[in-house]
Amino acid sequence: PALAVAALLVFPVAAQATIAYVKYGRYPLAPVVFAASDNGFDAHPVGRGTDPRVSPDGRWVAYLSAAAIPGLEKLKVVPAGGGRSNLLMVGRGVTAPTWSPDSSAIAALSGLRRHRDKLVVIDIPSGGRRIVSRGTFHGFGFSPDSDEVIFARARGRSRSRSDIFRVPAAGGHPGRLTYDGRSLRPLWGPDDEIAFVKREGRRRNDLFLMRPDGGGVIRVTRRRSGRSRREYRPVDWSADGERLLTEFEGRRHSDYAVLIDFQARVARTLQRPRKHFVGVAISADGEEVLGSSGATGPAADHLVGTVAASGGRMHVLAQ
């Protein structure tokens, strides 16, 4: 049967990068996580699951798999070259595993009850974990030095009162960075700039930058309000902080990748929106973007590949 690629991530390392992605057999067979070199060669399965994340040093792949008890998920980590997986956490509603830049920890969400998730940091390889915050979260990540966690949190179920905080990865009292109740999806960049989204109306969300202390707020995008809510979502920074990969949420789930070049002062759609190229990572030099294209859903055919930062055709790595 034809195989469909559902998810992937890539992070560059000194000698060679690793990519990980999900393949489905004839739907709805269990999804399988594959790892491969950055040119798409040497692809091999590493475990059954979804939502793979490659550690920045290229050594590990974290992924989610279903537990025997319905409603529970397992967070596992496995060597990128294959081998025995290690169980890091079992919980209800485990989502969004995110590596620290130094590959020493993973942050993830676990649902405690409705609108009361817990943000957990897990040490690698010891497996020691701690809860750094509770609430309803709208994005989180690590600081460039891996010592802190930044997150957007709402106290209740409404997204309209979300603010951004930072907290030591070892645990402690969170420091508040915004007070407007309209800020979410923070992404801490290598030049100590934080990209985030702010609601500017009922149907308009724009992209901003700020310093780690919450000051120096700069607007990056300015769009007119439309009939449907559409927004930029920060995805990944280039290593020099000059380029920011974003996902633009279009109409009817037609998301596509937009690369913002701060030096050139342009926002570039990498492929025509109808191709639905969704970027998930930018190379260390900022010259290539890894992503996938194709219709939504695991039963559809997808292509995994890279697109030049200047745009153009996709270089296919897996299909």
C-alpha cells in the first residue's frame, strides 16, 4: 500500500543532521516513526507512534505512543540510529514534546483535567521530572541556554486572557513578561529576542518581538481584519537570528510556511499557498526549510522535503 508521511522534525548538528517522520500503511494501521539522514537516505523505523522530535544534537528521537489504557499516552525517547526506547512519562493528554537546545531536557504538556494542564520538564537521560507550571497553555519552549522555560498561559478556558511567563527549568516562581491578556505562542530566539503572537482584534492576530524582560516590543506584521481568524505562528529561528520560520494559518486549514527575513525586511511564502507546504524547521544557516506538503489527514499522500529560503521547488526526501 502507498505510504503517507504525517509528521517530521529536523535539527542540524555539526557533521550531519537527522530527520524523523511518521509513515502510515493502509489507513488506519498504526503509525510508525522513521528516522533518516538529512538527505533522506538510511531511513529506518525506530518505534510505533506519532509526533516525533529530534534532539538538537541529532542523537535522540522523542515521540508519543498510545498506552494500553484508553486516553493515556506514552512519551518515549529512542536513539536516532534505532534500538531500545526509554519511557519518560505516561499521562492523559500528553502533547507537544519540545527539546531544550542543549538536548539535556524535554518539556511536554500533560492534561490533569479540563483547562488545567501541567507543563512538565524531564531530564535526559535520568528521567527525573518536575512540574514548572499549571494552567491552559498556548505555546512554550526553552531559552537559548536551556536554563529557562518560556510559556503562554491562561488561567481559565478562554484564550482571550493569555499572557507570557518565564520560569527556571529547574523549577521556581514564574516571572511575568506581558500584562495585556492577549499574548501567546512565544518562541525564544538565539539573539535573545522572543517572537510571539498578540491578538489585535476579534479576527486579527499579528506577530511581535520583545526582549526577555518583556520590554522593547516591536510589531513585525500588520494585517487587516477579515471574516475568518488568520494568524502567523512562530515555528523556528535560524542560528543567527536573522530569519524566522512561521506558519500562516489560512482558511479551511490551508496552512503554509512563511519565512520572515529581518535583514531583507521581507516575508516570503516559500511555495504557493495551494501547495500547502508547512515548514517545521529551518537549517542552521537559514538557507533551507524542512517541511511537508499534501492534503490534511493520515490517509492522504504527503511529501517530505526541503525548500530553499528564497522559495522554489521542493527537494523531496521521503514520500
